[in-house]
Amino acid sequence: MEILVDSEFWRGRRVFLTGHTGFKGSWLALWLARMGARVTGFALPAEDPSLFDQAQVGELMTHVEGDIRDLAVLEAAMRASEPQTVFHLAAQPLVRKSYEDPVGTYAVNVQGTVHVLDVCRRLRGLESVVCVTSDKCYENREWVWPYRENDPMGGHDPYSSSKGAAELVIAAYRRSYFQAADSAGIASVRAGNVIGGGDWAQDRLVPDIIRALIAGTPVHIRSPQAVRPWQHVLEALGGYLAIAQRLAQGERQFADAWNFGPSDKDVRTVGWMVERLVRSWGKGSFLLDEGPQPHEAELLRLDSSKIRAALDWRPAMNVKTALDWVVRWHQSVRDGARPREICHEQIDEYRALIAPNEKEPVR
């Protein structure tokens, strides 16, 4: 298998990253900086607690605080960074919060995407843009078949529908403004439910479990039979980096939408995830939350055959290993390890899995 993520390609590359203070954004910033990229991040201040603060990610990059709903501020930051590659991750990422604040969710996830792409179409020297949406962008019919990239966009709740709308925005901008041979390539990427160390989001399964395990209290779960495509955050980020790299190298066929999901055997129920995580931690208990809950899809799977055919991309670890990595991260930090060092260790381990013959990363 060819090297999907080439460290030499990223060395010295100017990268603009929205949402770098979030969970996925922090991991991506750490990986890019590890390869020697010159990263500028643009995001709201990190929430407390956050991987961004724990791992002191801001020390490794140019950190700009701002709101993607403010077009003028965003454009000034993007122009100043003169990016060759843009990763757009800034979002309101939670289903439950979208019920509480639908206006804010649509403003960030849809209009924010419009702002990023509208600046991109006016930038010189830009080579690739990767916009991160969600597996929930599809019109979920609660069927057993996995969703393919050409299935209809939709979404029952504000969050899911905002991601479907963002996909329509991305496709429209690609067709309208990025067709010239010398224009940047624009891709959208859709991953499953990503997990990893340092995720502290509220109302998200694995962070909720970790908080309870650290505190020594029972884990409260809802919808134990709900099925999701679980995968480690580095699996998704490796796919995003591979797409951005190919676009920057002029491979226009990658200017499209792409699924990055786990293997079929790693599509697991919430109940299975809780039991496996508690067992990996070593101790703990869980309770089922009773009472009414806002609607969330019970069954969701992704078809990643398109990216397998195009890039021979496939998951490098199973969900059991992914959960063990999450536990190792949190228990190491609990026992005094530095969060950034644990992140670097796991990034290096993952890169060894996907490219065992690649040179050592930039230190």
C-alpha cells in the first residue's frame, strides 16, 4: 500500500485550520505540527476542559481566536496566513445542543461553511480545501444498508440537517467556482463517530463514560441498542490528510465527497461500547437513563468502498483497539503523563500502522 500521508509533503506547508480548539481540530493540529507544517488555527476559545489546553496545542501553531460567522475577521486571518491547504472543521458538533440552539447551529454549520468557501475562492496560491461534515448528513431511513456518497442529504434534527445543508453548499461552490484547472480542489469528508483521548464534549457517549469512570460514579446511558460507526479519531484524520495531499498534488478526481467509516464488524451498539470500555478501564458500572429523550437515529452505517477503491484506504485498527487507546490516553494522563506526549506517541504509533516504512516524523 502506498504511503497515504507523506510527512515530507507536509513539511513547511502553510495550513489554515478552522476549529483547531475542538477535539478533532486539536488532534489534527498536533499531527500537522508533528510533520513540520506551518499551521494557523482560527476558532472560538477552547472550552474547559479541552485537549487544546491540556496538550498546549497553541504553542505549536499560530493561534487566532475568532468566529467563522464574522466574514471580515475570518477573511483577514485567512489572507494573512496565505494558506496552501485549508481544513474546515469549525462547527457546532452536538445533536442535543442543536435542539436547544437551532439558529446558532445553522449559522455556524451552514453560513460558516459559506464564509470559509467564499474566502477560499478569492485566495491566490490555495491548492486544496477539505471540509469536514458528518455521517449524519444523510437522510437516515433507519435501514441496515450503509450510506454511500451519492445517497440523499437530509437529517431529522437541526444538527444533522445542517450538515446535509453544508454538503449542498460545498457541492455548489465546487461546481460554481473551483472548476478551472488552476483552482483549488474542494472535497467534503464524512466520518463515523470518532473517539479518542482528550474528548470532553458533553452529551457524547465516550466522554460521558470517561468522566464517570474517572469520578468513580455509574455511567448513565440512553438508547443502548442504537448502532453507530465507531472509529478512532486518527483513522478519520489520516483520511482527511490523504485527500488534501492528493488535491494539492493536482489529482482532481479527489475533488468530491468521501466517506471514512469503520469496517462493518466495528459498527457496534451503544450498550456494547459501554461494556467494552468499562472492561478496558478495569472497573465501573452503568445505569440506563429512563424517561423521554430527544430523537436521535438508532441505526447508522457508512459505506467506504469508494475511498478503498480510490486510495486503498481502510481502517488500521478495530474498535476494541481504539477503545484501548482511549483508556491508555486517559489513564496515562491520570497517572502524570503529559497529554501532548501521549498524543505524539499515539500519532507515531498510528503512522507506523499505515506507513511502516516511512521515515521518522519531524520532532
